[in-house]
Amino acid sequence: MEYAIFYNPHSCGGNGLKFAKEIETLMGDNTYSYYDILSGTSLNEVINSLPKETNVILTGGDGTLNYFINQIDDVD
């Protein structure tokens, strides 16, 4: 399976990527791509560019979820 993992680099005391990568340990042998939600890249463009069968995972806290939801508005 293919997973797109969106993470907030500031979450978990600045360890957002480190904790996001722990998903690989939990979920095993799959394909993982990581996307920093604060990188300045349009989340709409990133999500719309993913193959339809890609599973999306968001890591972080409630602030990360709020930011993510408010940034996407034109996702198929």
C-alpha cells in the first residue's frame, strides 16, 4: 500500500517528522511519502497530485488538524 503522511514539523516539541516516521514501524512494509504541511507548498496541489489509491495520514495535534482542514478546499 502507498501512504502519504502529512506532518507538522513543530508538533511534539519540534519532533513532528520523527514521530511521523514511527508509523513505518507500526505499519510495516509499505510505501511512505512525507509532506511537511508548513513547507509553503499548496496542500491542495499535493493531495490532488497523489494517485487515487494513496492513503492519507495526518500526524500532529488538534492545531495541526485545524491548520490542515483550513488549507484544503479543492481536493477531489
